[in-house]
Amino acid sequence: MTGAGEATRTLLDERPELEDAVRSVVETEEATDGPWTFHDVDVDSGAFGELVSRGVVEKVDGDYRVPDVESVRAALAGEAAETTADERPSPSGWLPDDAPDFREFADRTWAQPRAILGLVGALFVVAAMRLTQYGSVFRDGRVVSPGNDPYFYRYWIEQMLELSADPTDLGLLAEMPGGATGRRPLSHAVNWWFTALLGGDQAAVDAVAAWLPIAAMVGLGIVVYAIAVVVTRDVRVGLASVLLFAIAPVHAVYTGVGFLEHRLHQYFWLGVTLLGLVWLAVDLARRVELDGPDDSVRGHLRSPTSWLVGLALGIALGISIHLWGGSPLVFVPLAGYVGLRAVLDARAGLSPTLANLPVLLALGVGSLLSVGLHESWGWHSSFVAYTPVLVLGGAIVVLGVGEVWRRRQLHAGLFVGLQATVAAVGLFAFRSLRPEDWVEAQGRMADLFLREGYTESVSLFTPDYAVLFGPLVQIGVGFYLAVGVLGWAIWLTWRRYEPGWLLLSVYTGYFIALAAIQLRFAAQLVVPLSVLGGVGFVYALSAVDLARVPRPFRGGAAGSPRGDGSNSWRDEDSGSDRAFELPDPRMAAYLLAVGLLLCSFSLLYVPSLTAQTTYTDGQYAAVQEITTHAEAADREYPDDFVLSRWGDNRMYNYFVNGESRGYGYAMSNFDEFRFGDDPDGWYGEFDGRVGYVVVTDIDADLPEDATQIQLLEEYGTGGPDGDALAHYRAILLEEDVAAFAVVPGATIELEGEPGATIDIETTATVSGETIAYERTATADENGIARVTVAYPGEYDVDGGTVTVSEADVEDGATVAE
């Protein structure tokens, strides 16, 4: 054996993970039969540098050669004989026994310390991007959740804890309060269970509100990584997918620290659903390439793993339906995928029914779970609970038609048209047989798509960001990388049997369409989009020679666009993957620079967008002052109800009185109140319904006499020439927010000449600022003047004084001169 052969043997003894790198340069040498460049081989720069330094590869006039191919191949064959793929262990239950290539790769993927360390680092980024507003959430021992809706979920946690704080008391789930069994029963149940598990006290409520979103998104990051690796067999794509998922601004906003909602549950189980579907799809596709159509389906169905995955997928589907009000929308792309999958199977000569039996099992399990919870515990409405049943029925019909189509070898395009007809007939039958459910479905669609006035109700492609830049702000550069890969995936699915790429294409395209209608769906879009974006990210790095081309584009994975007609899973090189190599320091610096460049917009927008949902120091100070005043005045609900902008209303009332279930009164009345010009006139309208009012700065041109101006800018004093308000006592004055206690006010009774005007005045100190409070009264025909004042204190009255107490103001007492 020559020096090159000995060098190869020594290198492989020390670093067996470089076997594939050696194999690659040998095959390149044989294919080119002459000098070649670094770009001609699929080897990391660090590994390639090691081969050159050890003499396995030598540099010749700027190019490279293997000095003795036969000797190197002999050393390689000896190493390969000692560690064959069949001897490498496979993770139990993860891969079928008859897919050794995939088994070998998965073993390397999940076992390499570097890959695991990379995943841990990516998950750290997931958490860090959701902690940017940590200081705004954790205040004085409280968890001040961002946004308005989290206080709805915190309200139901506390309501359920009053019934039971025992996490083993699952009977409570069958007797949940009526308002909790409506549109999001399982989200409330899971939130309660975790809180009860942590002790069931206020500290536990705060802990769950703060940290459950972070924990769920770290778990979803692992799921995204698994989806990417199963589809692409490329660890780098998996890590890139997690990073793009981590820094997507719209997703970070809805899952940040303290943002307890149904969304964290919804997104997590969407990811689990995709993972189950993609595993089943990829497993069958790779068996098809290894064993052919007939044996592949039999092997797929004989594998216990296929049925376990199908069972887990069914549980995920049954869970998903009870997490939120719009859950039927998630079954639309599933139905579309099953329909297109039937076309793909029939075209490939597979039995659509047999190929999709695990998916039918999943739909059956999901239907039983969904309907069972509805019928037994009253969860959700019948329209929502029976959605999986409708999809299951449609899937059975479509797959049955697919069997006929396959046997008669009819045109696939006609099959798609027939499926559309089946869907239309199914909807018509649903409308005819279940008219009440049809009306409810229409109402739900109106709620989801026709509501206006919400930040999330605008389109992802809003003209405010010149249409094309909306995705850059909300999702990041990953959107554009993913769209390119989406086009490739659709083309690839058109050419080959690639159900895994079909799945990602269907879900990504569907959520792009929904996000184009309303921004709220962009966060769901991020889950499948991140995988496609991860492929595009690695490809972008390879385009500037900072990484190998991602495996799906190299001809070494199922679905690669090879033109030689070879079977990628029987090709020797494709049967294994290189170890996850760390780049050398210089290359690492380049990678970091390019990565930061591509991700820079997201890194800027995540803090700024999440900050828009958090509460300012002034708003939190308003909570403190209102709470202090309510306790001192011994006010109880509804006397301590806080009227504010509807988007903040739940937050104020949660901390002040605990009643944060709804914001309907604020939504119906606050704008009319603050844009009107008679705040004292509203005192009668409140009729004991409102105890406090909070006004915040808005970007709008308003008349000088608008209530918003009278309260926020004039502090209720009437301004230089006006009369002060009688029923609004300022308790907090900040630049961007002002809070007032709504009070009956004390009535001062004065004597004077009939028709005479009497001025009374005092000063009050609020938030460190002294304000002058002046009121005017006119004596009646009996010489009696009466005026209502909102502040306690000593009033100057025509050279005399009148003292008004706190109790006088709170009780509406009359004070004589």
C-alpha cells in the first residue's frame, strides 16, 4: 500500500467519520480522470482540508488529485468492511429494519454530539427570541402578559382552580364551566392541568402564563427539526429550519414570554400532525425506491412503526380539533393532501387505499376522540367536533375512486377534477342535512375572515409594506427562500413520486393563501415554511461556497432532480451521509456574517413587533394606582370595572377585579365615549357599571372638546377657559396615559345673591404634578348654588373655605358652606 493508502488507513483509524469524504474524492477522481476543484466534491471545507493535510488528496497547479486511487480505495474498502451499515445500530421504533441506508443516516443524525449541540444552540435561539420583552412582562412579582387575550385564558385557569386544584381530578374536565367548553376547551384544560401540577396557587398561574409558551415552542422547534431531517436527510437543513422558525417575528410575537393563548397549543400540534404525516409519506416513498411499488406497500403496512405513527397522528388530530375555534381550517389542507396523494399513488402504480391506510387509521382515531369528547363532555359545537368525520368520509370516497382510476389507468388530471366534484357534493349534502351546522360554519368563517379593526386582520401582503415587503417584516428573508424551494418542490412532485414534498407544498401553499387574507395565519405558515426555508438557506450558503449543496439538490436523497434515471436509494454514495462537521474558524466567520445578513431583518423586527404587544410603564402604573384606589375606597366589582380601549381592557380588569372574561362593554362604548364631548353626561350612562377610565395616546386629529383631549391633555380640569369635570378624579397622569376614578362627587351647597356666579377652586397633586381644579356655580332664585366636585380637599369659595372629605366624594354627599 502506497503512502496515500497508508495515510488513508491512518486517517480512518483516527477519524472514521471522514470515510464518506474519502469516498467522495475517490469517486470524483474516477469520474473526472484528471485534476478537479474543491467545488466538484460534496465535502465540507474542514474535512477537505484534513484530507489535503494528510496526503489523501494533493494539490496540483491550483487543482486537486488523489495521488493513488487504487491504494486509497483499498484502504477505504478495508475500513468499510469493518464497519458496515448493517452493523450500525438503529434507534428502536424510529426506522424500519429493511431500510438500512436511512437507518444509518438517522443513527448518525441523532447520535452525533455536534449535531445535538447544534440543535441545543438553535433551541436556545428559539427561547431567546421569545424573551426579548422579559423586563416588560415581569414587574414587581407580577407577570404582565402582553396583549389582551392572554388574560382570558388566565381568567379560566383561575375559575377552574376554584373548582379543583388537584391535577388528578380529571373529572373536572367533564364538568368545566360553560364558557370554557365553547371554542377552546382543551387549551383551557391543559393550562389548568399544568397550573394544578405546579401547586394551583397564584405563583403557579403566573409561572404557566409566563413559561408555557416558551416550553411549547422549544418542543415545536424539536418537531420542526425532525420534519426537516426526515424529509431532507440533511442535519444542516434541520438546524437552519429551526433557526428560521426561531426568528420569524410574527411567530415570536404570538408565542413570547407571558403570551398564554390557544396559539401555543395550536402551533405545537400542527407541527406534530405534519411530522406524523411526513414520516408516513417519506417511509413509503423510500421503500418504493428500494423495493418497487408492490413490496413497498406491503413492507410499509407490515411495519409496526407505521401503525404507531398513525395512532399518534390520530391522537394529534383529535386533540387539534378542541384547541381553538377555527380548528376545522387545519383539516382543509389535510383533505387536500389526501386527495392529491391519491393521485400521486395511482400515478405511481400504488394502491391509494393501501398506501394511505395508516392515515385513514389516524382520521378514524381522530374522529373517535373528537366526537367522543364532544358527546361525553360537551366540548365544542357539533359542527367542529364532526369535522374529522367529514374528512374521513371524503378520504374513503376519494381513495376508493383512486383504486378504480389506477386499475383503468385514466388521466390524473381528470381524477383531480372528479375530486373537486366530490368535495362540492359533500358540502352540498352537509348544507342540506345539517342546516344549523352550516349556518354556524358560515358564522365562524365570517368571524375569521371578515372582522376588521384588528392588527392581525390585515393581509400579510398589505399595501402598507408595498405588498412584497410584508413577509419580510412578519416572517423574514426565510419567506423568500422558502417560496423558491416551494416552486421546486411542486415541480419535483409533478415529476416524481414524492409525497413528503407534496405534503409540505400543500400545507405551505394553503397557509400562504390564508395569510394573504389575514395576517393571523402567518404564524401557522411559519411551521411548514421554515422547513422549505431551511433548504433554501443551506442552498444560499452553498451558492457562495460556504456549504455543500443541500442533500435534496445533490442527487443523494429521494426526490432529487437527477437526470440520469438512477435510483438514488440504491446508489452507493447516497446510502450514507457525512458526519456533521464544524467549519474552520475562517469559514465559521464567513458563515456567521452571511447568516446575520440573511437574518438581520428578523433580528431587528422581533424586538420591535413584540414590543408593540407589551404594556408601557405608564399603563402598568395605571394598574397599580387603580388597584390602590379601589382597595382604599373598598370598591368591589362592578364598582371597580375599568373602561379602556378594548385591546387593553382585559389586562386592566384582570389585575383590578379579576373579571377579564370579555371586553364587549369596552368595545361597544369606549370609542363613543372618548370621541364624544360630554364625559360628565356619560356618568348617568355608566349607571354603576364603570368605576375607572383609562385613556391612552392615539395618533388621530380630534376636536378640542373631545373627551380624549379633556382627560389626557387637560386632566379633566377644563383647560384654561373651561369648567372642570364633576365625576372624574385623576389618579394617574403620564405623558401617554391617564387614569381616572369615576366618582359620584361631593355636592357643595353655597349661598349667594340669586343669579350670582360663584367660583370654587382647589389644587390636587397627582403623579407628582399639581393641577388646578376649578368649578363654577350659579345661585338659583332662592340664592342657593350647588356644584359637584370630584376631589377631596379644601376649596376656596369667595374668600371662605369648604372642606370635602374622601367619603364625601365617594358617597356623593352634600357639603354645606
